[in-house]
Amino acid sequence: MPLQSEISQWLPIQFIAVEELSPASQELGDILQMLGSVDRSFSQSRDEDRAFRIGWNPQRKTMTGFAGIGDGDPVEISVEPSSHTLHISSGFKRWSLFLKGRTWPEVLVWTRSRLARAGLNPNQFKHESSPQESSRTSTTSQGFQYDHPYAFQSLGEIISNAHFILSHEQSHWPQATPLYFRPENMEFGFDIPIDPSGEQWIGAGLCLGQPDMAGPFYFVQPCGDTKWPNPQLPNLTMGSWYRMDWLGAVLPYEKWASPSRGYEQQGLVSNFLQESIMACRNWMAGTM
């Protein structure tokens, strides 16, 4: 189905200054780290790629993870970005915690008690801060204090749009992985294997932000063997090359979210993904 016929699924994003959006991204990233900790604590299979166990639920508009089987029912833990609310549900039971003003000890105590009510062993839940989370003080020292409701609503819309546009682009590549979410990197995306051995692939997705690139940005990244045939990077018309601690094409938040019309935002992101994936594919094959 052509992307144009699905344009109503893209929600127009009202541009918010990075200084206002970044603290909300940090707090959301902290709680998404905890979703990853819940999954690691209760996962039955240690060999399973847990990146595929947490994802966006477009019906509920939540980032949802699977904790395990409680009293006969699956236990889900999710966060609703637009309302900044944490949910735990099992069967017909559902508990919710509004995060504004909560400290980390309060959030962890609440989470363990609700996991217990759902039939899981709360002592099994272990939450360890990642290096990214440890470097942030927003929730560690002060709790969830950021007071900008529209920033959280905007993040929910940004994630919803990313789910839509990445799902559409991923469908063009039969060999691509399902959409994933990696809490440690705060990124959504999919991988496209380039060779049968699986030693080379292209990663494409949205990152909610990193220290040297504030704001949610889209990326396309050549991965695997670093001895590429062609050292000269191809020119990009829709983005630019990031060459610091990793190499990849990026479309910064200020560029894709600046247009006021949703179809313009969608067009920028769609064209960037298509151009950058093909550029990386040809470059990795040594044809550019």
C-alpha cells in the first residue's frame, strides 16, 4: 500500500525547543530502562534477543513489555508517554502510577508490590542503572520532577510516528528483522542483513537522544565488518554523516520536526530512510 494513502497515521509534531524536550526524554528513558530490567529479571530464556520483547502498542499508545506468567495470566508492564504513567496489568487486573513527583525508591517499591499482586516473585526483580542512566541525575537524585506535560505528549506522538514509518520501511525488506526497542540505547528500529553470514547489516531507526545529539533523531547505520571496500562516504541530500563514536547517517530532530505540516515531516523522514539505506547498502558493497 503506498505510503501516501496512510498519511493520516502520521501525527503532526509541534516543534518544541530541545531544551524543553530533552528532560522529558531523559525521564522517559529512565523508566524504559526499568522496563528492560523487568524483562531481564523474569525472562525464562536467556538466549532470546530481548530487544524484540518491548515495543510500541499502537492501540494503547504505550511502550509495553512482557514480565512473565503470574497467577495464570501474562503480566505486562508498560509506560504511557503522553500521560507519563506506568501501568502493570494481568488478566482483568490493572494498576497505574502517575510518575510526576515520584522518587525512584517510590517507583521501585510500587513496581515490586504490583508485580507481587500479579503473582510474580518481587524479589526476582532487579534494577541496575545503565551507564547512560547513571550519568543523568533527573530521576536518580530528584525523582520524576519535570513539569512540561506537552513535552511528554509530544514524545508519545514521536514514538507513534516512528512505529508507523519504520514499520512501513521495514516491510520493503523481506529479510529485515522485526521492529526492536533497545532500552540501553533508547532506540527503536530494525536491521537489514546484507550478507548470508549475518556479519554485515544495516540498522535503521529512531533514537530518543544521546549526550552529543539532543532530541529524537532518525539514523541509518552500516554495521558489522568495519573494513569497508570504499572509504569515501556517499553524499546525502536528506541527512548528514555522524562520525564520532559510531558511523551512520542521521536526520536531527531540528530538521525533521521543523516543518509545521505533518505530510512534510513524514516526507522528510521517509525520504531520508530510503536514501540512506540505499546509500549504505551500495557503499558497503563498494559500488559508490
